[in-house]
Amino acid sequence: MVDFKILNNGDAVANTTVGPVPLTKSRARDLLPSLRDEARGKLVEYQRQSYAVWEITLKCNLACSHCGSRAGDARTDELTTEEAFDLIEQMAQNGITEVTLIGGEAYLRPDWLDLARKINDVGMIATMTTGGYGISRETARRMVDAGIARVSVSIDGLRDVHDELRGKPGSWDACFRSLGHFSDVGMLCGVNTQLNRKSAPQFPTLYEYIQRAGATAWQIQLTVPMGNAADNHDILMQPAELLDMYPMVARVVNRANQEGVTVLPGNNIGYYGPYERLFRGRTAGEWGFWRGCQAGLHALGIEADGAIKGCPSLPTSAYTGGNIRDTRLSDILQTKELLINMGGGTPEGEKHLWGFCATCEYKSLCRAGCSWTSHVFFDRRGNNPYCHHRALVQKGRGLRERTHQKRKASGAPFDNGEFALVEEPFASPWPKDDPLHFVASKVVWGPTWERWPAPPAA
């Protein structure tokens, strides 16, 4: 997971108290010419992205059942300190302005603070995402001294669900102790949370905990079937369940915006539903909305052994452009794997679309949403089942969609299997052998929520 500055830098995000208003078809059509011009300009003069997420080790002190990288042991051939320093210099030379250190658990790499200092020395911003387990107040102080500007702590649900998902009793309490340590030493801190069938019912209550803990930013995203989550796919939201999930999320976001907590939607949240503006906010007088996958444009992913991808979440085998040990970063940035989104707004940029996404009215803007999400479901990008607009359209047609696994993942880090998509009558009974089926009635709303009704759906 990444820091609370989301990977999709093209999204405008700010506090807002305005109710949900959808991006209209006419507004989408008005935007297309400028986006196409922007895309053509990028094809002529390739501008480097500004944000890198760097897995500095795969070693981890948790055992998360939804971990996409299957973190645990360190990779067999992780970059040396000297190699890492050289990579830092190359990132600065290629226009990266911020680097988020992740793992595994980043602080388990012995030279992690040396890397943070080096990032600052070359003029970039160092941030970090952590599982929050085992961080003392002294460690938090050393992080500040090393120049780490912000940190995000991963918290998935309340104590019972979080500890189960993270595979470590006491890890939930440790996260909140860590938030306290960061606050004590003056570190800016936020939280990131994965939404799935186990954590979603607790989402409103979790918000109250993190708000009281002083977090000012909260990134949310849907769990998808990569790595360990592909093996435990029963916890994943079914596409039709988004219809119950998003009104709940909107109610929480509406309150958070008014209480000073900025909720940042991950790259697989929303997509042109009735809450798009509420989720993606407003800045500089312009409403934010989803503008397509930014992998390779504004984002860069680095694995601990030096593999370079356009986004840290993308599967390694399909999207690695090269390894820093063999090739200069400037050359890797020009490979086809890093240029998958350069054709946005052009017919060439829509060739990968298939299924529902190939017929969608928003296809030129959206381009099937998050490439990571669509690929790990169907072993190729271009058709995204986690779309609110899509679920609403299907409901209007009297249909709903469910997925089921037809091929298991291999067991390697950042791997995926393959899922089939089932289309069925909306009113048909839900399968009885699915005890985790998510419905709105499972969501726990405490007494404080009486003052915070759901925002109106446009």
C-alpha cells in the first residue's frame, strides 16, 4: 500500500461539504478534446511522473491474508545500499519529486533511514507507509530526524477484523500506538484502509477511531485478487455489492470532510457514479473526477530487487519495463511497459478495452479504470468489474455481476490468477454458500451517526 498522496495524481482532491453530483455526459464530452490534446502532447514530449513508490524490502513482520506482494521474507537479491543510492540519484535526475518507502515493512531494512536521508539530500521528499507494528516513539523521532515528511499507517477494520486480516494479534492496538508516537514527535500522519467484505461493515466505526487519533488523511481502496488475496478471494467485494457499499462510503466521506479528515479515493474507487464529486473533491475551482489510469504517467513503482513498473501495484511479470541493475532509469522509462497509458484520449489508447468497458459512454476518459484491478481479475487489463457506474447500469438493465475464480494464482509476489464474470438477473436469489455476502444491513452505525445522515444521491 502507498502513502496518503494517492497514485492517481491527476485527481483533484480537497475537503468538500457539497453533496454528490455526477459527471454528466455533456461535461465528459466537453472535456475530451482537451484531454486528447494533452495526450498527443505527451506522445511528442514525454514528461516524467513525479511520484515513486519504492518497496525497499519484502521482509515483513505481519502475515496479511490480503497482501498482494505476499510479503514475509526478504527477496533473495535486494538492492545494496550503494545500488539504492544510485537509484535515488537517477530518480532525481528523471524528475521524481517524492518517494514513498514501503515494504514488506520498510523499517526492517537496516539502511532505511540512510535511504530517507539520501532522498532528502538530492532534493526529493521522503514519505513512508507502514503496517504500524513495532514502531516505538524513539523510532518515530529518528524518522523525523532522517527527514521523513509524512507517514501513513495501514488499518483494516476494527481490532478483531484487522488482527485477523493482518495475521498478528495485537497489531490493531500497535497501529494506534504508532499514530500516537507520530503525533508526539510532530510527524504528519494518515491512514490507509482496504475495503472488503470483512472490513466494510466496520467502516463507519473505524472512521471514528482514526478521527480521534488525529489522522488528517485517509486513503481507501478495494481489496483485489492479487497475491494472498487471490488465495482468499471470498473476502472480496462482488461487483453487485458495490451498490450497497458506496452509499455507506459516501455517508462516511461526507462526515469526514466536515470534520477535517480528507478521504482520498484509491485508484479503484468510484468511477462516474452519483458520488464521484464527493469522493474526488474540488481544488482550484475545478471538480475532480476519475481521469484514467496514471501508471507510468504520474506514478512509478520499484521493487526491492530493482524491477521498475509504472505503478507499484501492477503484476511484476506483465508490467516490468526493466531492472535498474541492467538498464538506466531514463531508458526503462521509455519501454512499452511504462508507456501503456501514453495514448489516453486517442483511439490507440482505447484498443485494450473489452467487455462492458469497450461499450461504456465514459470509455475515452476512464479507459477501464485501474489497470491493476482489471488485470488481476481477468489476467489482462481493459475491463473493470469494480465500477459504480457499471453496477448501476446493469441494475437498470435488470442484471447484476458476480465473479468466481477459474484459475489460481501461482504463489509468487504480485501474482494473479483469473476470474470469470457471471451475469445474472438482478432479482435472483444470492447463492446460499456465500456467508460473507455484503449487504447494507451488515454495516454498524453507532449513535453518533444519527447527526450525519446519508448525502442525497443525484
